[in-house]
Amino acid sequence: MTRIRASISMLARPRRALTATALATLVLAGCGSESPAGGRSQSEPGSGTEHAGFTAMLAEVAQPCSSTGETETETGTGSETEVDTGPRPADARPTGPAGDGKESLAPGETPPDDPIEPGAPTGPAAELNDRDWCASVQHEQRVVEALQRVPEPTPAKVRKILNDLGYIDERIHDLKQDGRATRFYLDLREKGGRLCEKGLAAGVETDVSACVVPPAGPFAVASAGR
């Protein structure tokens, strides 16, 4: 009978290769929950943190409007006090220097015989509640100031600026290039509100204005009335 002598090292090599393959399989299985975008899945805590930051930003921006047109409950008494901000004039004009409530007149202009009544508000001013209308002014100011500093506002640059201001990607819509400018919409609905903002990033000519959408359902640019 012929005996075949085999080296121990030759027999050990397949086992080492098998062990390496098993380790590689375990590593790949452990990485399976990562999302290709940013290495984080939608269900991980980061998404919740992002939404919490967005909600906090909305509350902070609307802080000057916290009592505008809302019903407040006095602490310890249980009674409610309605805060009335009065009608919103469609076109407010500056009053005289003496603060007597009279409108300033341009040179050569003849004062009217009858008192001028403020026109009824139209557009978003008429459709938004007082808090949202007030908050829209705050949002417009901060967004315009930030985008005016961008000399070449590409969609990527505009998105980054909006993200830095606290506006998350899922609330930024229809972000697209328009010539040398970039257009976009912001969905700012909360607590049953209807506020959105329509923006044009164009350097010093940047413009942002309020728009109105239904209080519930997916955001649709077609339904964003002005």
C-alpha cells in the first residue's frame, strides 16, 4: 500500500480561506442597514432629529407672532383672552410726522374730500390666519438676506443655504434653475396652517413672497395660490 504524505500547511489553507469568507459575509450583513444617501436610513434617529430641528426653527421664527390672532389662556384663571390685531390693509401708506393718523401727501397732490378707507386684503393676506401672515414676513426676511449674498445662486447652492437656515429637504419643492436664477417653494404648513413661500434666488434681486396651499395632503406647486 502506498502512503501519500500531505503537508499540514496544505490542508490548513482551505480552512483559512473559508474562515476569511465567513468573516467577510458577517461584515457585509452588518452593513446592510445603511442607506446609500448619507449612510443613514429614513427610520434612524437622525430623521427624527431633523424634523425636531425644523419644528423648533418654525417656532423660533414665529416667536414674534406667538400671540397674533390666537386665543390665550390666562394662567391660573382658566379664562381666555382674544387678541385682536385688527384688519390688514391691502395698501398701507405712511402717516404724517405729527402722528395724527393723517396720510402723507406727495408734492402737488390734493387731499381727498372724503376719508379714504383701507382696502380689503386680497391674496395670501386674506387667506392666511394672522399668525401665518406674520410668520411669512419673518421667513421672507431671513431667506432674502441669506440668498442675496450668493452671487451665482445655483440649485445646489440655494439648497445648502436653505438647509443651513433650518429648512429640511422634504419641505423644499420645485427647486430648479431659471436662467441665472433659481426658483423654489417652501412648505411651511404646521398646526393646520396653509403657509408656503415662493422664492426666486437672484443675487441682490432675490424675492420671496407668501403663498397659500391646502392645510393637509402632499405639497403641490399647482395648488400654491398667491
